[in-house]
Amino acid sequence: MIEEMTPKLPDPIEQAPEHIPADEEVRAIFERLLGGKEYNHVRRFEDARGLYLWDIAVTETDGHTEYDYLRKGRYAQGECSVTRIDVTYYDDKDVPISGHSIAMYENGAWKLTP
């Protein structure tokens, strides 16, 4: 009997450890993205390795904008293959109307995405 060997591809979420941004680094990129606007904390989670999820919201005249930090990994709240911040825009009825990834953490530095 011939056994077929299929190579196992590496899981991008469970690769080698990398630098985890400290709370201050995440706060600094939030403040940079917001350009001085005040924000409210929505939710925040930490594990043994530190901060892994932090959501903040900015009140707008016609709704609000939410910024969501998620560290690379698998969690009860979701999974992510790269540490990043996403932005979601909500209308005045709290319905999301659009969103996209706004910043990624690569090689120890934040890079804004177009």
C-alpha cells in the first residue's frame, strides 16, 4: 500500500513568537490615528502575554467610529494572522456602514494601511 504524504503547511497564526506591542504602543497609535479626538473604551482583554484586544469608540455627529486592536493569535473573541487595528464606521442607529484595516504591526513597527 502506498501512503500519500501531504506536506503540512505552516499555520500563519501559530508561527514563531514575535514582539507584542505594549499598552503604551497601542495607545500611541490610537492617538495618532485619532489626531487628538477623545475616545471611549469599549472593551479590553489581556492574557498571560499581555494586551490582545482593545476596542475604542469616537462619537461623531452622525454615529460613531470604532477602532479595534487585535494581536496576532486565536482568542474566544476571534483570530488574526497579523497584529492590526481595524476601523468600522457606524451610523446614528449603531449599524455598521463600512470599515477596513487601518494599521498593521510588522517587524516591531506600526505601518498605516492605505
